[in-house]
Amino acid sequence: MNGLLYKDLLNLSSTTKYLVLVMLFFCVIFVPQGNELPVYILLIIFGAMLPMTVNTYDTTVRWDKYAASLPVTRKEIVWTRYQLMLIGMSVAGIISLIIATMMTVLLPGEGVFLSVLDPLTLTVMFLACGLLVGSVILPLTLKFGNEVTRYIIIMIALVPVVVILGLTFLLLPSGLTFPILPLSMIAGALTAVAVIGVVVSYRLSVRIYMKKEF
Amino acid sequence: MEYAIKVTNLCKAYQDFALDNVSLAVPKGCIMGFIGENGAGKSTTIKAMLNLVHRDAGTVEILGMDLNSHEKKIKERIGVVFDECCFHDNLTPADISKILGKIYQNWDGKLYQKYLTQFGLGEKKKIKEFSRGMKMKLGIAAALAHKPDVLILDEATSGLDPIVREEILDIFLDFIQDENHAILISSHITSDLDKIADYLTFIHHGKIVFSVSRDELMDSMGIVKCGTEDLAGIGKDQVIRYRTNQFGCEVLIRDKKSFASRYPGMVMDPVTTESIMLFYSRGEEL
């Protein structure tokens, strides 16, 4: 493990305790009701937001300035942020899969998504969404900093809601409905988009970080 | 002469400030003090030397290698201390050792521990519990523990009490005993530089005013106190800068030996780094 990633994980260790507590609280409240959705959303947000949390720590002590004086390239610094996001999302994915599998065994037929999806497909779909969110957040954080990025994320999050609501209002009077695609196709498409999103986001982040001055 | 650091015609322009053809060279086995008032361009020069800001023009060579083509190699062999502690508050010195041990190929955990003990820094104590002075000492320990050949220090002794400063200056002097080592130190505490610097580089409004051996400066320059009416009688070629006060004026003389022979009646005081800096920053030209 490289030193930069190790530093991030050390910094996150105290935060992680609180995240685990919050997640357990959500599990206890929502899972027995057969509603696992908030737990997945929470996990994915935590995973995708890890680099942003680390960025907050780094900005406070001006770590980036120090890191630029160390024998590491700027590309390696950016790659560490993406590694952290991938680790966060992997952990979120594993926990989601465990929860989903346990729900299918202990509460068969229950669950918002588990009634129509198998645990693995469900996890893959949520992971893909998380990676997409993370891929949007990371370059924005590097370019504008955490404060501005928060507002931009709120704006971006509102876009799909507005589009879906707008389409619904447009389609309803005409009697048309949304085309229903097979779930496996949606999962596959989402995964492909997420992979492309991560690659594009990484390249963009490297370009942004290369131009940065400390 | 072999140089550990060689900066040539470095330029960097901002909206309201510019580094203008900054050149300096630190010979191996020497300590160069980098002086100038706040905002003169010391930190910007150091940042440009480390690629923390992008240069508009100029070259930087450290240990005979060009910074652009050998950046990583160079950074393996230099130790950098900034004017602030860049380590996270929740970490401990032991954590820093684990982090930097994974970054530097030559990281020496035992040497780092030795410095921590010498500086009285608890290995398991969180950095947030450290005073500013302790944080600076931690930065210096971290900069030395990978056995660098060159130290670049940007106001590294600021915020430290005189006893600790002296302790650190001794470490710098010890470091420089190896004739392949070199130190570039920017500092406002000119008395520290009087103790350790072999060379002095003075930057003013983004331009290098002089970059010479400290002995040469001290041997050649002098300060003459005289009445304002006497000033007119002093040759213009002898005066670098002068400052007036309620008792008359003080004049910074370029060549004190030649001045003494031409004006034997005038009393000459020796210069200090601080007095030179003040004359250049606040004095007037004849």
C-alpha cells in the first residue's frame, strides 16, 4: 500500500467508527421493516464521499502542498483518491451484498428491490450508481474545493429528478409510458457507464491536478 | 565549484506580483540564507523550485539534475520544511513515520525516533496536542529522517523559542558537516542566519538584489552615522542606501576599506544581516 493511501485510511479510521454506528442504526430501523433501500443509499453515499472527506482533512492542514514536495507524482496523488473511492465502494458493495443475501434468506419475498432482483444484480446496480456519483464528485472537488462542490452536487442531484418528473408529466397526457427494459440490461448498461465514467473522471482529475498551484 | 542548488532566470508572474529573473546558486557544503521582507518572493521562489507553482521561465537544477526531468529522484534526496505543519491533527509522530516510510525509499525509522527523542516529542501523542514549536520540530525530524542531501527550509524556525532554535541550528550545522550537503533557508530571524549562513541572497520586490558570501558582505559593507549635511560630501559610488532619522542619517557603505581611506574622520560600524536588509528595504538611494 502506498503512503498516501495509508495516510487517508489512518485519517478516516476515526470517522469510520461513526459511519459504522450510523449504518447499524439504519439497518436496525429499516431492514426488519423489509425496506433495505435507505441502507444501500447510505452505504453508497459513504463510499462515494470518502475522497471528499479526505479532501476536507487535507485542505485543513494544506497537506497537498506538502505532498507536492514528496517523491510522488501528481498523477499518483490523484490515483490515490480514486483508489480510496474504489476501496470505499467495494466495502459498501460487500456490506450491501451481505445485507441483501441475509434478507433473501431471513425475509424471503421482502424488500423494495429484492422482490424483483437477485442480491448480486442489485449490488452491482448500486455500486455502478455509487461509482458514477463518485466520478462526478472527485474532479469537482479537486477543481472547486469541498464547499462549492457541495452546492454543485445538490444541483446535479436535482437534474434527474426534474427530468423524470418532466417526462412523466409530458408522457401522462399522451398515454405513453416509460419503456420497461430487462433489469439485467439496465444493470449491464449502468456498469458500462460507470466504468467509462470512472476512466473519464480520472483523466479529467489528472488534468485539473496537474494545473494546480500550492 | 559544485552547486547543490542552481536556479537560473526563474520567472513567475501573478496579477500583482512577479518573480523577475531570479537566479541563485547554493554551493555544496554551504548554508544559504534567503532573506527579504514579507511578500518579497521568498516562498514563491521556493515553491517554484519545488514545482509547487508552475514557472513561466527559468531552470532549476538540484544535485546536478534538472527538476523537470528528474523531479521524483530529486525529491527523494531533499528534505523540505514549510512555515506551517502540514500533518493532520489526528495523527501521531509514529503514524507519520509509517506514512513517510512508505513514500521515501531511504526512510530511517530509527533516525526519526532519535530526532523525536532529541526534540522531546512523544511518539504516540496526537499532533493536535502539540504546540507550534513542537509541530515545526516534527516537520524538521520528518525532513531529516530520509537522510537528504539538501534541505530547503521556508521559515522553518519561526515560532520556535530561542533555545529550540539554537538546538535546531546546531542540527543544521551538524548536517552541513558532510560537504555534499547543502541548506537553503529562508528566514525572518536574521540573527539565526548570522550564526549559520555562509551565503546570503536578498530578494526585494521579486528581484534578487544580491547573492554573495556572507563574509564578503560583512568585510566590504559598513554603516556610517553622520549629519544630513555630511551626506552630500560622500561620494555617490560609496553609498548603497541611506536612512535619515531625528539625529541625522545612517549610510550603508559599499566598500568600507576604500571609504575609511577617503574619509578617515568618519566612524564606521559593522553591518548585520538585519541592518543590510533594512537599508535595502527602507533606505533611499543617493
